[in-house]
Amino acid sequence: MVSAIAIFGLCYSITLPRNEDKRQRSARVSRLLRMLRAHHLIQKVPHTHRYLLTSRGRDIVSAVVASQQITLEQLNKLAA
């Protein structure tokens, strides 16, 4: 008798993340956090694994989100 897990595995080729992939992802996250801290966009909460946006970081994130949501028509209306 074929088990349900074997059938599921055949129907949906499951690829589990390898240790190498986990290390690469962890290294990338570490680099991004270090870059954001260097630009004073985030600050570490002491004695935790948490980070908070600084006031400068909030301003920049707000500007980026607004720029992604605005259309060319809206920009043309503002420019006129």
C-alpha cells in the first residue's frame, strides 16, 4: 500500500531548503541589517533580536511607499 506522503511527494515535488541555502539567506539578512544600520534607518533594541525604524527611516520608507503608489497622471497633475 502506497502511503499518502509518498503520493503527495510524487504529485508535488517537495524541495526542502538545504543548509547552504539557509546560510546564504542568513548572511544576506545580516548584510542588509548592517547596511540599514550604517545608514541610520534602523536601530537595534538592546538585549533583543529586534530592530526599530528611526525617524529618518520612517521618512524614507514613507517616501518610497508614496513613490511606488503614485501614477504618472497624478505626477503630471501635481507638476501643472
